[in-house]
Amino acid sequence: MKKLIATICATSALCLLASCNDSPAKQMPYNQGINIIPAPANLIQKEGSYKLNKKTQMYASTPEAKTVAEFFAAKMNTATGYNVTVSDKETSDGISLVIDETLDVNDEGYTLDVTENNVNIKAKTPQGLFYGMQSFMQLLPAEIESPSVVNGMAWTAPAVTIKDEPRFGYRGMMLDACRHFIPVENVKKQLDVMALFKLNRMHWHLTDDQGWRIEIKKYPKLTEIGAKRIDGEGTEYEGFYTQEEIKDIVKYAADRFITIVPEIELPGHELAAISAYPELSCKGEAITPRIIWGVEDVVMCAGKEETFQFLENVLSEVVPLFPGEYFHIGGDECPKISWKNCPLCQKRIREEGLKGDAKHTAEEKLQSYFVQRMEKVLAKHGKKIIGWDEILQGGLAPTAAVMSWRGEAGGIAAASMDHEVIMTPGSNGMYIDQYQGDYKIEPVAIGGYDPLSKVYDYNPTPDTLVAQNKDKFIKGVQCNVWSEYLYNTDLMEYRIYPRILALSEIAWTPVAKKDYKDFERRTENAYVRLDGHDINYHIPQPEQPNGSCNFVAFTDKASLEFKTTRPVKMVYTIDGSEPTPESTVYEMPIEFTESGVLKIRSVLPSGKMSPTRVITVEQQELAPAKEVAKTTPGLKMDVTYGYFLESSQLADAKDWRSSTIKSLREITSVEKTDESMRGVKQYGAIATGYINIPEDGVYYISSNNEEVWIDGKLLVNNGGEVKRFSRHDTSIALAKGLHEFKVVFLGHIIGGWPSNWNDGGVKLRKADATEFSPVTPEMLVY
């Protein structure tokens, strides 16, 4: 047994093959070159490299520097198995961390000098030393982030001289814990990775219509009632942070030089609080937390003094938990319909002399009154307010900072008035809950398309502000991670990474030093670091032009072409086996002349792979058209009332109502709906008849309905899925003429999205076409 153990080579969890002795390790391609993210302001590479060893010592010039040194010594020891120690005596071959208040960098800047003999890091502050050490860690092999010992590594860092400081003081990411709760351990995981890439603000969205996520001792119902909801699937969803957990996370962040900016929404997006305390709304009616996404029209009453007393009491408990300068008060998406109809709100408008003008309604000025009143409350606690750009409506509070999310206009307007601004425009790639790949094969998202390159290309200082010399009021930039469609933390990470790395470089690196192609190269190293933190990052999948599809019909020959959103190797098999990194490399379209199964996936230089796409390729004869003696335009439709989560439940329905419809849109509009979806009478509907196919060919079919059948074959099956952005397209060979056609619609809410909000449509794309076209009323008969 001893001989067997001696001959077994240790293998790192990060796919690094190494020997058990001191012979050179295999050099992985992702560890070559300089891979620091964000790229430093100034870097000069020199000859040689510095090598960590089992007896390396770290010198710290002050107690604060010692804290930083101990943090990184522990990380290095975890991955290397060494015993790097921290001392108050400097050695000639160690790592020195020195506070130097005369250094020519800003408070977050540092200098880093790596030679063959030693490593010297200087900064004006412990935070600067922390960032200097993060850069040094990124000079070491990516496996330095491993949570366990990696044997056989040469722990070397290339010799460099770096002088570095951030472009912006605010480098942030917003996490939304309201729509879907983020457990404490996962919040901490994100903080670890944020610190690795020098991000320093976590904006924490803690209250919204769908959930109140922070304990308030004076108002226990906020978590007893407001932190729970019964989702459309009938399951209870809940979660909140105790104040002790908040304190723990805030300290954890501070230890990594990250400031948490809390957000308590007002006056809109507060249905969870209103559910707990209905008197906070204008009507005071009993209600429950919102179970769908979108904008809620039941908001806090601006005419009741109880509303302001409630918020003052809440803030008196929340403010002490967060020592940062800013407090986020939301202020966005507050419909004014209830205020227009509320006698108390209208009384407030009259008493405060709020009159509408060409720019703003009286109700918009009431919102400004609301925000400015809360600004004064927070000022008593020593806080400045920050809010979404809607707080500009009706007049901006005197000390408020603005987060510009509806494009850049709000930020430009605020900066022009000398207010501090954080740029976070969704239209410029800062909403990273949007798609970063083909929505046909990606997990459902809110929509939009923000690939890594789009995020990276954003510049937070608009030319108009530069021309006015007002760009100095742009204090930073932030990516937002709204969680409506992030049903678990794996999905959340899948959206965040690697796009948040691009944000770190936008926020830190001078524009002249940015280089997207080199950034793409450096991300290969960063992926392995993310592996060390068990991050479920996005790997570009093989995509088909014109929309990916996992069932490809053909008549004579099929040629399957693939691309990826950024350069990555693709491998495939056609023998049924699972693709591995050593499988056949995709280099040109794959042709089929008979039925088969293609399995294809992407592979990174580390060997990590994307999910496997399994594509059935089926040779078919053209399905013959039907001979129908007499037809009438439209379809027959049968409707039964009830809440149906799956089509099999329709078999038990007893009462059906028959009618005819002219267009598929009518299948989803039997009952009227609104933004709240409260009280909507749900139903199932089956539309049948014939579809007139214009010419022979293979057709791709897409729909958000529950099912689509042609000639008795179930083609589109969205059972159990969120009925948004169809991910179950298929294809079929059809002859010109009439074919039996059936569409099944189920009215329900799955994953927070009401199926009623779809248009009921079915789309077709001929195999040689580039775009889908809707099935029109002219194509439907019965």
C-alpha cells in the first residue's frame, strides 16, 4: 500500500496535472502572461520572476498592514500548503507591505515591485495595500485561489513594476434579494470575488413588492408576513436576514474593503410592507405580497402621517447596521394612480402648494416631497440619500445622489446640477440579469442582450459632461443583478460572471489602457480563479445562426453551423458519447445525410466545459397536406375555467365553452388582465383547425403557448416552463397546403410570469430564412 501511495500523483481540483515530487509542473496556457483584472494603470514587465517558498515571510509596517498581510498569508497557505508567516521584521527575500502616506497615488492606489528576490507593496492606506496584494495574487498561477492544497505547482510571479490607482471611487454591484432570496453564505461568496477584482460597493436591495428581507424589531409582521409569498405554482417562498446576520455580512464586507449600500424602497415597490401593515396604503385594504414581476400600483400613501412615522422607525433600526455614507431610498417606478384618487394625498398636495407644470404633475411633485422629507430624516442619522433617476421628477432633493438607470439622461441632468452620479444604465450593458447568449438555449431571463463585449465597452463619462467639465460628478459605475428570473444562486452567478469582471475594468482602468481582446485572454485565467470560489460562471454555448434549435428536421441533407458569443473551442460527437476536451474540434459545418444525434459543447483552456447540447437530426418526408372540402377562416376554440399548471389536468375538466376565433391573439385574451393580475379568472383553451403552409419545406416552429401540434404531432411543449422567450423550438418537414393544427393555452403563473401576458402567437421560419414570421389569421381555417 505504501508503494502504491508513493506512485500516485496528486491532482488539483482545478484540473492541473502535477507530480508528487519537486519536478516542474505542467504549465497551463491560462497562466501564461500578465493576467491582472482590472488592468493596472501602469505596468512594466521585467526579466525574471519571484518564487514563493515554504518559508516565505511577509513584513507589515503597521498593525493595519499586518491585518492585510495575515488575510493573504492565510489564502496563500491554503492553496500552497506552505507556512507563509507575518513578521514585524523585513527580510531580503520576503513580501513587504508598507504604509507610506507620502506616496503619489490616491487613497486606493498602490505601487507593486516584484523582483527575483522580493516583493514590495506600498500604499497610503490599508485598502491600497489590499489591492496591491490582490494584484500580486493575480500574478501567481490562478490556482492560488484554490480552497485546498494544489501540489506540484511552481508558485512564481513575473517580475513587474506597477503604479496603480482606480479611475472611479465607486465600483459597484447591486444584488436583489427581494424577488429571490440570497443566503448569507452566498452573499459572502460574492463579496470574496468582488474583492478579488477590486470592486468596493455592494448595493443591497432589501425591500420590494415581492418580499421584505430585513428584520425590523418594532414591526415583526414585516418578516412574519412580508417576507413570505405563495407563488403561482402554489409553493411558499420566504427568507429574510436577521439584524445579527446583517451585521455579520457588513463586517465581512468591510474586512474586504467593501462598503454595503442598503436600499429600502419608497414610496413605490413596497407591497410586501403594505401586506404586513395595510394602513400604509391609500385604501388600507388587506393584500398579499406580489407574486409576479412588473410594476405594482399599490404604493405607500403620501397623505398619511403614519406612513412617514413607519419609515422613520424602520430607518432608525436599519441605519445603525450600515456605516457607509450613502443610504439608497429607491424612488423608482411609483405609479401615481392611487395618489390621484386618494383624498389624503390630494389634501397633502394642496397643503404643500404642489402644483403641476409643463414638466411635472402635482403627483410627481408629491413624490419629490416624499423623497425630500425622507432625505431630512436620513440626514439626522448622518446619511446622504441616493436614489434611482426618477427622484429627479418634481425636483431633486438638495443632497441626493442619482443612480442613472433609464439610460444616461438622468445622470447627465443630475451632474449638470452638481449632484453626484453613479452610472448604471440598463441600455448600456449595466443590467447583467439580461441575456449574454442565444435566448433559445439559455435559461429564461428578463430579456435584452448584453454580451461581455457590450458591458466592457461602456464608458461612464458622457461626452456632454466632459465638455461641460461636469464629468467630475460621475463618481462611479455599477452593474445591477435584478433577481426576478434568478430562481437559485447558481442562476444568479451564471448571469453575473464573467460580466462583472468587465465592470471592474470599466471602473478601475484608464480608458486608454483598456483592450478588449486582451481582456478576453485574461478572463481564461480568471475563470480558474472563479473555480476556486465555486462560481457557476457562464461559458458561451455553441449557437446556431438564426436561432438555436435542438431538433433539426431535413429532407435531403442537413448542414449544422455553430458560433459562440466570444472565441472558445467547440467539440462534438456523433456516436452518442459525451463530448470531452479531446473530442473532435468543430471547424466547419457538420453535415448529415441520414438521421443521427449530435452532441456539442464548448471547452475552455482549463478543460472546463459548457453544458452539452444534444441535437436530434431527423430525415423526414414532407408531411402531406390535407384535402378539406370546405373551410371557414379562423379556428375553433374550447375554453374551460380553472387554474391549470399542466395540460393533463384539462382531461378532468367538465365544463367547456365553444366559440370561434379569428387570430391566435384571442386565445390569451378571453379574460381581461392588468398589471396586478389580482382577481383574474384563469382558464385553459384549446384552439383547433388547419394551418395553411405556403410552400414545401422544412419549417422551424416557436411559441410561448403550452403546446403546439401539427398533424397530430406534439411539436412545441412548454410544460412547466416560464412562458416567456420560447426555448423549445422544433422543426418539421411540411408540404404546401393545409395541415391539422392545435394550440393549447393554460392561464397560470409560473416563475413569476403570467402566461396571459403572451400574445398567443405561433411563429414559423423556413429553414433557409433568417427570421421568424407570425402565423397570421389568413393562414388559419377550420
